[in-house]
Amino acid sequence: MPKYRLLTPGPVAVPERVREAMARTLLHHRAPEFLPVLEEVFSGLKQVFQTDRDVLLLASSGSGAMEAAVANVFSAGDRVVVVRGGKFGERWAELCEAYGVEAVCVDVEWGQAVDPAAVRAALDATPDARAVLVQASETSTGVLHPIRELAELVHEKPGRLIVVDGISGVGVHDLPMDAWGLDVVVSGSQKSWMLPPGLAFIALSEAAEQAVGESTGPRYYLDLRKELVSQRKNSTTFTPAVSLIVGLREALRLLLAEGIQNVFARHEAMAHIVRSGAEALGLELYAPTSPAFSCTSIHVPDGLDGKALVKRMRDVYGMTIADGQGKASGKMFRIGHMGDVDGFDMLSAIAGLEMVLADLGYPVKLGEGTRAATERLREMLSAGDR
Amino acid sequence: MPKYRLLTPGPVAVPERVREAMARTLLHHRAPEFLPVLEEVFSGLKQVFQTDRDVLLLASSGSGAMEAAVANVFSAGDRVVVVRGGKFGERWAELCEAYGVEAVCVDVEWGQAVDPAAVRAALDATPDARAVLVQASETSTGVLHPIRELAELVHEKPGRLIVVDGISGVGVHDLPMDAWGLDVVVSGSQKSWMLPPGLAFIALSEAAEQAVGESTGPRYYLDLRKELVSQRKNSTTFTPAVSLIVGLREALRLLLAEGIQNVFARHEAMAHIVRSGAEALGLELYAPTSPAFSCTSIHVPDGLDGKALVKRMRDVYGMTIADGQGKASGKMFRIGHMGDVDGFDMLSAIAGLEMVLADLGYPVKLGEGTRAATERLREMLSAGDR
């Protein structure tokens, strides 16, 4: 009976205006009508990435952009430091392995942010490390890593690069690429960009672009050398994901009209509503000390079946939330804050969660979570207006 | 910051599938492709009206269909009994006046259902009354009138007709036209039909159709004699509202897949959630004894400004609810239950209401309304599954 509510940390609910734009008659990607679309999209992406560098489009998932980073910036035999505190940290290491890049991993307990001192130690022990690869928001654990501190640390030695997986970070957190000196930043459409999956973004600092030219790694579809040339001519090497790009134009218009600082604040507000509701229900946050605003990760209470919880949220209450990934599967669940969701959707998520917990026999006081969420939501919506 | 939520008793939120259907390339209304659309729509309308009679389409608002009823069934000088317990009861009387039909009005206190005994008295005092005109759901007050009892009473005298404004009644309440012997039933697209406004429906019993042939009233655009001929040939007299009809096909598919008894139960469930939340907040229902399931009408608490309440719901919390109409304006407000809304939307409405009441200084215990709504919602969604 309830409506379908997509509340995972990606894919996310797509705003109606964006869906309408994508449903229009398809433009040919070489038609003159498409040129202003690309132009506007390139300009808008730079504003959200907070960079004067070019942001390249790839018709791929976010992982394609991660692969593009590894394949284009490094060469076999290079050594890098990888922050590994979740499934996507593991992905950096796996990509390095696939390209013959030696990854020195800084393993971080899931749910915790990396301690910059541990990265410093790894860099000290690896004097030839060319870069540090890290997630801004580690989607699998709901953790925000200290990107600014890591960037400063990396740049203590000239020529070292910081490569940031900003897939669920850019457009969610304030991660100014140029101001913080981030060398590679990637993102993916199905997150803060409020689009379906299928479009990825990558931006390179001057130093990273130079590395792209020097890399000997094999690459074709994800060859950024070609894309740098094509996209600077307002084109793409391969057929681009036209309808997604048309949708992106619309989504960027929405984001820029909202104002990117307000966009960051919105994600933070969604996270606070869910956290206050979860805490009022006596639940334990999975990432209590450095939570990302992309999603809130919550421990499954002892004795409950996490998969049953997620399934019941979907089957009975219409809400698609995310199970934990990898070793956290069944033990943790995640509620997303990105895309076309608002505070009342977050309140509904807490209400659904209360009901599921009660259904599963957890001693929840029905109404305590929604009360806390309602209080928080009210503060946010009407604080400046009373 | 919150999303736009349309929670009035019409227009209502339109489901995505319906909006998508309406956004498709327009069909010409005489093109062969449109014939199966009309056919399917006529068949679906009959199922929701619960009639074997034809349900005619009019490109008009619901009031157009009300006018068609008066203009086609009666003639100047006829006498009818009108149940007048709200703005739409008044509209029946006004339409009669416009067509020279003498309306004997049974005035009912707003918020109350008509007492069948009062209608009996009016009919006894008006032996030549040709019909009783009434609302099923009086949208302006949120009241359900006792249609079945009134129909029995009307038909105690052969030839007398019962004319039912089912604009916010059909598809909301179980009002089986044939089984209850309703002679004229009208409805409008922007209610349970989950469409934008602009399309109206009217169905006539055999007796009513005979009256249409005998009426001497002036009519052209709303001439049902022509429409009966055209639409029985799977066409329309005038250019129909093509995109709305295409949308209607999609909406009917949704409604029939849900099952019309389930559709009625859904509206009832939405109403119960809002009522339980409002009562938990200590609010007074405007229609406590015979509430319609189209909307819940609630008294503005003493000392509060009802227009400010409705405005703040919209401006601060993103929810468009309805002020009272006519003499109830500013003193009552209405939360709609029709269209693409679900229990979590109703919960959100209660949360928004709590917040507005608190903002306006009403001594509300934040969280009591959402607790009650959550409890009710949980009962509904998971009762059969625990």
C-alpha cells in the first residue's frame, strides 16, 4: 500500500524535472542542439567540484571513473598508499592490483575514519609512494575521511598526489578541489547528482594531468588523454550518455539554483534527522565519530536479523534501504540522504524503522524516533522563521 | 527545503505512470490509435462506477458534469429537493436556479450528514418533487451523506430520481450505482481518479436517460443527448481532452489492478491515520459523526488564525492543504486523502501540522500526533503480516 521510496545511498530518487528532461526526444550527440547542453554541463560540474580544471564525462559507473584514475595516472610498478576502510577502499586496492600498481594499504576499522597519523606513517615507510588513494565518503560504512588533512600531508612532499573517490562525497560534502589541492576527484551520477546511474565524472589537477601524459598503462575506453582533447573541444571521444547528460543539465540547474553550500547543508540536515531518530530509538550508529552525510549507517541490534529488517522495510513499508556491504552485510543497514528526498522522507524512514523494529520484537517505544525526528525537522524548517 | 506535497481534496498528486502517459506524443482524437484508448476507458469507468450503464466523458470540470445533470434531466418549472450542507450543496441549488428549476432545500449544519428523516419530510411536503440532489462526499465539509438510505427513500415513489454528486465520492467510497439504484452520478478527474482537473464523468440510469430525452432545457456543449449517441459509437461529440483520457487509461489500470474495494479501503486508511493523529493532538474534527474518506476536516483551535496555519504549512513545511470554504474559511482546514498519497504522506501531514501548531503557540506536545499516526499506520501495513 505505501508508495515506493528509494532511500539507499545510490541509486537515488531522481527529481521529476530531471526525469521529464530525460524523457524528451533524444538529441543526437553531434547535433548542434547538444553543444550548449554539453557546455552548460561542463560549466556546472566545475562549480560543484569547485575547480577551474576541466571535469570530464565518462559513460560509465563511478567505478569506471575510479578505474580511469588508476589506469591513467599510474603505471605498472608504481607504489601508492591506499586507505582501506570499507568496500570502496578495497576497490582502490583491487584496481591497483589489476594495473600492476603496488598498493600499500592503511587498513582502517570499518565505521572509523582514517587517522592521518597512520597515513603519514605509511608514507614515511614508502618514500617512493606516488599518491594516496582514499574515499571522501566511504559509502559502504557511512564514514567521512579527513580529506583536507590528508591533502596537506600528501603535499608535504612535492609531486605526490591525492586521488579522491568523491562518488558519494562531491555535492554532499564541501570538498573544494582547487582550494584543498585535490589532484584527482571522481564522482558518479546516481548520488548527489540526482540522476540514474550510468554517468561518471573525473577531474585532474595540473600535476595529475601531467601524470596522465606520462603513464604507460593500457587504456582505451577510459583513456583520459583522448577525453581531455575531445572534451576541451566541447565534444566526447565516444558516444556520450545523451539522455543522462540532458538530465544532468537539469539536475545541475536545480543544484546551482539551490546553491552548493545549501546543497551540502541539505545533506547534513537529512543526516541529522535520521541520526536523531535512530538515537532516540536506542540504536547504535555504525560511524559515530566521523559520519558522512551521504548515508547514515546503523548497527542491527543484537539478536535481530539485518537482512530481515531490510526486507521488511521494503516489503511491508515500501522503503528500499541498503544492507551493509561485504563483511557488514546483515549486521548494519544504511539510509541514504542523497537525491530527491527531503526531511519528511527521512521522518518516514524513521517511522518505517520503528515499525519494523516493533514487528521484529525489538523493544522499541513506537513514536520516540518520530518525535525526535520531528523536533529536529521543525528546528531546521522553522528556526529562522519564528 | 522540503518537497512540494499536494494534500488538498483535489487537485491531487498524479502518479508518475499517469504523468508519463500524458507526456507522450499527443494522439489525434479521431486517429485509429485513440479508439482502443476510449474503449478501455469506458470499460474501466463502468467498473469504478459499478454500473452497466454508460459513463460519459465531458471535457470540463466536475461542476460541468453537475450542470449537465441539471440541464439535461430537468426542465424549467420542475421542483426538486436539494440537500444543502456545504458549498457543493449550495452549487446544486445555484444550478437549479440558473435553469429555472425550483429547489426545495434541506439545510444541514455544516459538518453534519443529512438526516434522512429531514429529506423524507421535504419530499412529503413536495409531492411533485422529481428528484433529490445530494453530494455523496461533501468536499467542503468532509462529510459523507447517507446515499443508500436516501436512494431507498427517493425510490419509495416510482419515477423519482436521485442525483448524486460523486465528484469526491466515486472511487473513494463504495457507492455501487446499479445496486443502490442511483439515477445520476457525476465525478471529476482531479479526485480519486488521480488526474489533473479537466475531465468529468456522468452516468445515467435508464430512468434518468429517459428524462434527458424529455427535458426541454437549453444545452449545447453539455448536451447529453448528443454525447449518448457519440460515445456509444466510441467517439465524442466535441474534441475530447485527449491527453487526460490517455492519462485516465493509465490511472484506471492502476485502480483496477489495485482492486476497487482495496481503493476504497485505501482512502479509509488514509483518513484514519490523519484522524488518529489529529485526535492525539487534541484537535476537534469538523465532521466527527459521518466523515468522508476524501478528506479530513479539522477545526482551527480557538485563538489561532486558520489562514496563517494553512499558509505556514505551505511556506515552511511544503504542504499544500486546504482552507475551509465559504463560511468555514479560516475556521477549518482540510487534508486530502485522494490521489498519489500514502500513509507516510499522511504521517508527514500530521508531523507538519504538529510543527505549525507549535510554531503558532498552540500547546501541542510535539510527537504525540506522529506517534498515534505511526501506530495506526503500522497496524495497517503489518497487521496481516506479523
